[in-house]
Amino acid sequence: MGMEQFDQKIRKDIKNWSYPIWFITKDNSIDCKCVDFTTKQAKCDCPKCFGLGKKVKLRRVNAAHQCIDVSIRGDGIGTGEKNVVSTYYTLQKVPATEGDYILDGETLDVVHHIYPMRSNHTEPVYYKYETAPKKNDVEITKRLLQDCIRKAGYEC
């Protein structure tokens, strides 16, 4: 199989397995008014920035999703933690950066790594976004995002 055929197969698989999710991306050059002057911390219940502290944009994007269970164990009795790490694949570039959110139904993840995936072309064939679950104020942030999306006329 030639590289172009391989690229087309990957694009087709991503398209076939994609469904709509929401990227919540921040504009790092514009602070939200909720950011505390002294601590530089955003309010977790801010309905404008959703706790990111920056002006945000919500983008509905089709993405394929792969979920990976990662188990981390510590030394001692009762120490252990289970996290789920996710990877999202898109055919279009989303201007996301580390720390942005992805809302996928009831799951709220934080973007940790972004990779434009290339074969032997200069242009990316697809984009890969590695995420981990948001740890703090998850329910507050999720509720605010879902309210915003519903007010815009979408279901979440």
C-alpha cells in the first residue's frame, strides 16, 4: 500500500468514527474580567471563561476518540489511582493549546499534547489531541459549559 492510500485510509477511518465534541479554546492574549488582580486566578464559576481566565471560544468539531486506561500505583496499602487518558483525532486543525478543554458528552478533559500527524507530506494528514480528565471543579465547569451550549441552541 502506497503512502497516499495509507493516508486516505486513515482519513476515512477518522471520518467514519467521528462524532461532534466541543473544544473550549482560550485566547491567551485576553484576560477574563474575573481574574483576581492579586492572585491572577480565575473564578471557577465564571460563565464567560469557565475558569480558564482568558477569553474563550467554543468550537463544535467532529472527532474520533480513543480511550486508554492508565493505572498508577504507589507504595503502601490503599495507594492507587486510576485515570483515563484519551486521544482525539480530527481531520481539521483546531487552534487548541495545552490547558484548553474538550467536552465530550459528560466527559470534560484537559488538552495536554497536540500533534499534527504527517506521513511523507508537508501538510498534516490528521491532528491528534492527547487529554486527561479535568481534576478540579469538574461539575461546576461542566454545568456552565452545558448551559452555554444549550443557550446557543445545541444539545450536549
